[in-house]
Amino acid sequence: MATQEAYVSDMPVEVKPRRMNFPFKRTEKRLFFDNNVLKSAFWAALSSTFPAGEKEFIDSVRLYKDQVKDPKLQEQIQGFIGQEGQHSGQHMQFNRQLCDLGFDAVRLEKHLEKDIKKYLKVRDNKTRLAMTVGMEHITAIMADHALNNPEVFDGMDDTIRQLLLWHAVEEVEHKAVAFDVYMTCEGDREFLHKAMKLELRLFTFRISMYILKLLWWSKTMPRWRDIKGFYRMLFGEIGVVRLTRSMYRDYFRSDFHPWDHQNQELVDMWKEKFYRAEFDRASDEFKKQA
């Protein structure tokens, strides 16, 4: 088993939650992304998984918290829990607004909650944490892509765009926490790789099914322009699938660490270009409006 000191990474950013509050009621169009039903349903499907999914991320890391002796990693765990809790709360609000607009993301939330309860009956702690590490890598890759290519959100409702960019920057900040906890307490890379292969299949299947459910429930058929736009979002010149393949492959290296992908400059870029003080409960601008 790995020693405690071996996997406490020197993280180049602080893991500290921001107490954001986005005005989701301003989102008035069901097709909030480029008037494209598939692109909108994709992000609605993703959002529906965050409340229950991020609760499980928190819980799986907490299972090991008392085994971690390094004070720095303990501090990072607290930051991770705080950030994921904030993400869950904001996406719950977004999902309720989506439901009002005709995309029943709340129904999908409940579906995933039930699936996770069943999953917990047959999964041990090691598997739970390994699956969390895999999913954190997936979200960190998507976050890196979004922040490096913010034009992928052109045509998206501004409130939702701000939500996703904030979520992305905090995924970058805490991308190594679950990994470091796992390597500190378990240290089994082969098992981590097996869990990731399963995670990729499950994630792709679930999001695909959730998109189909949203379309079915809303009685919406995609147009040809919707299909072309959705394909470009995934596989086009700056498509998320096309540009992130190498980052997925890196995960399976025997010496991989999430901060091998040095992208801490994206945090400063977000602060300079995209941060909106009127959505931050800790800012004076937010307090003036309250």
C-alpha cells in the first residue's frame, strides 16, 4: 500500500468553495442552448445527475477522511466537500427551472437517487471511491475543455453559461482530491483503471438514455439542424470528444496524476473574464442587491 506522504500532491490552486446564487428564473426558453433541442437536452441531462451524483462523491470521500493523516489533504477534502455541496445545490435549482420549462430534470434526479441506493447495497468502500475518482477525472476533462474553449457555449442562455463555467473552474481546482485520497488509502491503480473503464460505459449510457427520456417526455423530435449542431458540439473542430481523447488515455498510465495536466491558469482566466460578483453571495455587489 502507498505511504501517506507519497500521494499528497502539491496542488497549485486553493480548493475553496464559492457561495454562488444564479438567477435561474431568468431562463425562459426550454431550448436554452442555441435553440437546439439536443444540445439543450444534453446539458439538462448532465445537470440532472449532479445533485445525487455529487452527494455520492462527497460520501465516498468522507468514508476515508479519518484515515487521512496529512493536514494539507484534510484541508483539501474539506474544500472538495464544500465545492461539491455548492454545485449540488445550484443544479437542484436549475433542474427545478428546467422542469418548469418542460425538461423534467427533477424526475431524472429521482431516478438516479434510486439507482445509487441500489448500487450502495452491493458496492464496497473501495469501489465507491474508485468510481468517484473516475467520474472526477471525466468532469475535470470536460471542465478543461469548456474553459479552454468558452466559445463552445456561444448561443447558450447567459445564466446557464455562468453556472457551467463556475462549476468547471471548481472542478479544475479540486480535480486531484479524490485521487489523492484513494492513492493514500488504497493505492491500487489496476483497480482504479478497471473502475474507470466501467465508469465511461455507464456514464455514456446514462446520459444517452436521459437525453432520450427528456425528448420523449417533452414530445420533441430533433430537427436535422439539431442533429448537425449536436454532432459538431461533440466531434467538431473544438468538439469535447475530439479534443479530450488524449486526456482520457493519460489516466491509464502507471504514473498518472491529475495535475500532470497543468491548467491552473484557467482559474485566473475565469476570474478575469467570466466571474460575476452579482452572483457571488460573498461579494459586496451581491449584498447590495439582496
